[in-house]
Amino acid sequence: MAKTDDVIVDETDRAIVRELLKNARKTYKEIGEIIGYTTMGAKKRVDKLLENKLITTTILTNVKEFKLHLALVFLEVRNAEKLREIFVKFEKCPSAIYVFKTLGKYNLIALISAEDEDTLESVIARNFSIRTQEGVWSSEFYPICGIFYSPFLPMRKDACQKASDKSPCGAYCVTCESFEKDKCVGCWTTKHYKGRFKNVQQAKARNQKLSKPAHSKNLLPKQFYFLEKELKMDNTDGEIIDGTDGVIGRELLKNARKTYKEIGEIIGYTTMGAKKRLDKFLKSQLIKPTILFNVKEFKLHLALVFLEIENDEKLREIFLKFEKCPNVIYVFKTLGKYNLIALLAAEDKDTLESITFEKCSIRTQEGVLRSEFYLIGKIFYSPFLPMRKGLCHKDLDKSPCDTYCVICLNFEKDKCIGCWATKHYKGRFKNVQQAKAEHQTVRR
């Protein structure tokens, strides 16, 4: 068993986590059948994990299907007070997916999203962008051209707007030159937003301004269609998203396990109607209900590693080698001085150092010309991250990257706890068999 202060995680919890990672909406009955519990017993176990804030259920957004553009922004802020001001100012910014406080030349690294390249540039480089804030000494910008090994990211927005006059960072879109020249679609949260993901009210208002009759499909903007009595938007060249889907998305972001009855009451549908709408939404692969892990509660240590790989062939080899590595949360293919940026996690600082310098490290692979390492001190604005493990083990002899832990000097000297996926792992999150074997050894 593993213990995080007074919270104990056992093999049953890991089995639950493994199932919720695949589908956070899996019923208590289905979970109970897998773990050998009654429906009520399974509910109590799931509720305990959620109440202890070890995990949270939410939805991830398919960046590829929604055709979102991503970038990493590195900022050097030399004043601690100014750094805090930036964190506070962008706390409710829908474009900022993650903001990390790091140790290194750059002490703030943000993952930013936007609908198109022009808007991404505007969000990053214009007057109210995160790069132009007072106190920023220097910055770098890395457009992301690929995400491995999953296209799903947690987003701090959905297809709905709050219709405010100003954006959360205090910017007034209509006075921005980029907005006026259609080089930026505006902020998702404002009524001035003119991008693809409009709500029904915004779309109707825009449609009324058209000089030609609204009943003709051909005279409408390309992304709008009338279906029955509801105006809907084609956001993904195939999947049609409307205001109701936006409301469903917003509710699932808060709690992916919300019942069909609860969702139906919110959107004004029957339970069966809500089920049909949600099932259709999930079938489109635009969103994925899953769980995120509380990095703070599990006391995990994080780092960002920047790599320059000599050619595409070596880049592909590295992607394939670390495809099933449980320590790798995200791998981004980027445009810039470094063409690969990885987000890593480990149980302690010694292990984090080991997986960034030893044979199992992504930095020591053939084809890496140079690299940088940034230790993450804090995550804003949420401690929850998607992990590629569920505290589960496959009891492998070698790690997924083909490294044998027991011949590693760091492992022998207890400077590394080993890979989560192997039977040699000796960290906090042991499975039942490992814990029993260790206990019997101690007794002898």
C-alpha cells in the first residue's frame, strides 16, 4: 500500500483509477464488477478518492479535432512581486492551459492555446499578452506542431461565453488593432468574441446583421447551419457543436460523472434526451471524460526538459522509445531552437534527477545535440495533471524504454526508486504483491 500523509492508496484504488482513466463516466456497477465490490461499495471507494482530492473527474479536449493552435511561452521575471501580479492577472485567462513557476533562467513557463495562428500571435505578443507584462525581462516563444502521445489536453474553457465586456486580464478587445484588422478573434469570455465557438445568442445576433435573408443556407457564413429551430456551429469541419453542447461541456469540466438526470435538468432535456446528446458528443471524439491526479497531494516532482534533436528520424525513434514511459506526461514537438519539449514526473527529487540524466533519461538518447532542464516549483492555477500511469504496475522485468533498473548505480544506492512499470520499483506506490513480499523480507 502507498500512503500520502493520512491517505492510503491500495491495489483496489489503483484498479479504480485504471478504469476511470479509460472512462470517467464508467458506472459504479461496472467498476464494482471489476474490483469485486457491490455497486454501493464501489461508490464509496470512488467517493473516498474524490473527497480526499487525490483525483478529480473532468473532460479533456481533443486539440486536433478542434484545430486549436498551441505554444509554449518562457518568461524571465526578475521581480517576485511582478511575478505574483502576472499570476493573478491571468488567473482566469481561458487561453492559458498551464502556467508553471520554474527554477532556471526562465521562471515562468506557460502553455497557451488559440483558434488560429494570428490569434495565437496576438495573445502572446500584443498589448495585453503575457509576454508584454511589466517586469518581464526576456522571453521566448515556441509554437507547438505536435503532441505525443495523446491529442487530449485539459482546457480552461469550453464552447460557452460569459458575454462580459472586458476579458479577465482587463483587455478591451474592440480597441485592439489586431482585433479590428481580424488578426485576432478576441477573448472567449467576451461578447466581442468573433471566432468559431460562438454560443447560440452570439450566432443569432451576428446572423441578424446580415443584409440577406436568413432562411437561405448559402447566404450564411460557412460555419452556420439551421437544423430544426436551433442555430448550430460547425467547429471541426464535420462535427456540429451548438450551445447545448457547450453547456454540457461546461458541466462535465466541473464533474465528468454528473448523471444524465442532472445534465438534463440543466439543459432542459429529459434524462433519455440528455443521454442521447452526451453519447453523441462523446462518440465524436471531441472530448474525453477522464481523471486528473493531484500532484500536490501525491507529492510528485515535475520538470520540463528541452531537447534539440539532430533529425526527424532520431526524433521518431525517441517518440517510439518513450511511448509507454509512465514518467512522461506530455511530449511536444516544437518549432525553435529546441524541437522537443517533455513534461516529466517523479516521486522525489533524486528520482527526477536520475530519469533526466541516466540511461533511461530522454536527454541521454542518441541524436540529442543539447538540452536544458527546468525544475517546476509550482503549478498555477490547478494542482491537477493528467498522468500516464494510474499508480498501476505491469510487473515488467525491464522498463518500457528497455532499461534494466537493478544494474543502475543510482537504483543500487537508493538514489532512484526505479520505474513504476517494473517489479523492481521500490517507491511509495507499490502493488499488493510487492508490499507483501517486502513485508515478508522484513519479518525474516
